Amino acid sequence: MRVAHHIDDIGRRAGEAVTAALRDYTDRRTRLTEQARPSWTAAESVIRDRLQREADLADYGSPQVLLPADVASASPHTRRL
């Protein structure tokens, strides 16, 4: 009986250790994702601005008629949602 009790105890502790490790991993992953998210948004903004500038510069070769809404935003390539 004593050996069976020890085996059960080892199994229980191993299960608790795995559960705690999974919880720590999930918490760390969530925290890192939340910290990284603003930098992704900033990177997307920089890329969007660069593409908009490149499109504006490309328009000098073939000028387009700008509508009032385009003039207000200073670029016909501004994405409107």
C-alpha cells in the first residue's frame, strides 16, 4: 500500500508541476503579445506612410485631378475607412 501511495503522490505532484508550467507559459505569452502589439502598429504605420509618400512622388510624372476630399487629406492615396 505504501508504494502505491508514493506513486500516486508523484503523479499528483507531476500533474501540478505541468499545470503550473502551462499557466506560466500562457501568462508570459499573453504579456509578451501585449507588449509587442504597439510596436507592430507603429511598424504598420511607418510602412503605410512610406508607401503613401512613394505613391505621391510617383504621381508627379502623371498628375491627377484632385477632388476636395483628396486635397483635404493632402494625398489621393490616403486610405479612408
